[in-house]
Amino acid sequence: MKKVAVVGSGAVGQTLSNGFLKHGYAVVRATREPAKLSQWLSGAGANASVLGLAEATASADLVVLAVKGEGAEEAVALCGAGLDGKTVLDTTNPIAVGSGPPKNGVLEYFTAQNDSLMERLQRKAPKARFVKAFSCVGNTVMVNPSFGARPTMFICGNSSEAKAETTGILERFGWEVADMGPVEGARAIEPLCILWCIPGFAGKSWGHAFKMLWPSH
């Protein structure tokens, strides 16, 4: 049984932790405040555990980074060598939390157009194999969404092996996958969160997803 370390104690981390447990993985949640996860741990079953960031990631085969964007670089630093050589599913977006409310439903980012948070994370942990995933939807539809057709999850990263592993996970979780190339593709993928959030802030939907339509041959 493969073990996945989920870094982050928020809603995204919990949704994905439960999803991995459902799909046959052991899950260790990585957090600086284990007490916050005691209730989750009590009901999560024998294949669930909670540890500190460095300990959790060192013990795992696969890592999911599910923290707020403004804390992502610090979290990666705290994981240290536990990320080396491992696939790291990067769910984060560079949302500028301290900039005030969205303007007409449009979030503000702390990255510029020709940069991305994932590129910063890859530079901080060069031995990790980051793959952008789960960043363009809300947590309520991350695991086995029901739309009548498979929605599209956009991914990118420098490691073809890590992207293949991520693709297998996403397909089990009910997604089709569109590979947007190396890490620089995150410059286009991360802003999809801004687009995804606009209908939610407008009171229309927080339960939608994107679909890539390819030409028939």
C-alpha cells in the first residue's frame, strides 16, 4: 500500500486525504498543529495518521501540497529533504489574501504574469518532482465529481514520470487530464482559479469545473 503525505490541515487537505483513503492509499497528514486534526484522525481509520511536516513527508511515497499559497514556500522549506525525489502534487494558488476582497469577483495574485508559485516552489526544492494538480477547482468536486462527463484537470511539471503517476491518480479520482508541459505551464494553470471563482463570487456556482474539447480526427 502506497503512503501519501498530505501537507495542510484545511478543507482541501481533508478532502484529498479522504479521497486517497477511499482509493486505497495510506494517508499521513502533515501539520504543525496535530491537535487540529484529532477529530479527523479519530474517524479516518487504521490507514490514517498525523505527523509533523518533515516526518510525514519523509515517511511517504507521494506528497500533496494543500496549503494556502502565501504559506507554500515556508511549508516546502519545513518539509526539507522529505520531498527529494518524490512526486509532489501542488494544489496551491498565489492568492494575495491580504490585498482585500476580490474586485468584481476577481482575485488578486502575488505573482506576476511571467512567473508562477509552482516555479518558485520548484526552485526552492529542486530535487522534488512538482506537478500542478487540483488547483483549478474547489474542494467539493476534487474527488469523483459527477457532471455526466469527465471534467478536465490541467497539469504541468518537469518530470514525465511524476506526471504519469499524477495522471493515474487523477483518472482514478474521476478526471481526464490535459498536460500543459513543463513547470512554466503553471503560469497559465494557476490563473484558472481566478476564472473558476468568478461564478462563485457572483452567486452562481461553486460546484463547476472546466472541460477541454479536442478536435476529432
